Amino acid sequence: MASRANPTATIVSKPGRGTSVRLYQPRHQKAGAGEPSSAAVSAERASTGETVLVVEDEPVVRGVILEMLGEHGYRTFEAGDGPAGLQILRSDRRIDLLVTDVGLPGMDGRQLADQAREMRPGLKVLFITGYAESVAMAGGFLQPGMEMITKPFDLDHLSRRIRAMVSG
């Protein structure tokens, strides 16, 4: 597929056959001034079998994050909701970082993080939220070892944040 500078969408609908939607987005964007290039970010690979648990209820968002983590050498586990994430956290599997959406249905991401830290004190947590960061962080939302990134986010930025949290 040719590189595209801007996202493009095509919608084709045929009576009796259904509708097809295709979204084309650039896989890599040129880094701006002061930002490392995608090649530099790719060099920052997981080096010791670091493992990330991704808990996100939107399958497309979860899939994109898992793909990026895999490309950077991380081992991954995934869950579509809080209870499924807790089941993984109750196992003896190595988990270096929990990446969770704040707005999960039922048990929200903060409740998941609190229960996770009861089982695994000191577990690092990266929250993903569609809310304004200032609103989401009000009232001491983040504790030590917790960080937040807001949607929409650039995958290179997400990768750098994960790398910093896992290695720090």
C-alpha cells in the first residue's frame, strides 16, 4: 500500500451485499523537531522479556496497542474488561506494567488498578483516558508508579511512555 500523508476512508455499499468501510492511516509519521524518529523508537526494544497487560474494552484500540508492543519486543497479555484483567493478574505470570483504559464498563480502570496493587504491590500502571487529563487527574487520581495518557495518542509517544515506565 502506498504511503499516505493523511488518513483516508472509503465506504462502499451495495444493496443485498452489505457495506465495506476501509480506513487508511499513515503507519509512521515523520518526527517533528526534538522528537526521535520511528527508527530511533524502534531501537528501544524490550530487552529482558518485559511483559505488559493491556486492558481495553475497544478491540481495535487494544489490537493496535498490542501490535505496537509486539513490534517492540514486549510479551503481552490482553483483557477486554476489568474482571478478565484481574484473572490474569491473579496468576503467577510476570507483569511489569498494567496499561488500562480508565472508562471500562463495570469495574473501571482505577478500580482494577487498586485491586491489582493489592495483589502486586508496586505494579506500575499507565491509564488511558478519553477525558481531559486535568479532569481525570483531579483529586489525587494518580499514585506513585501511575501515569496517564489521553486519547487520541501517537503510538510513538505511547511507546516512549511505556519504555520509560518499564525501565524506570
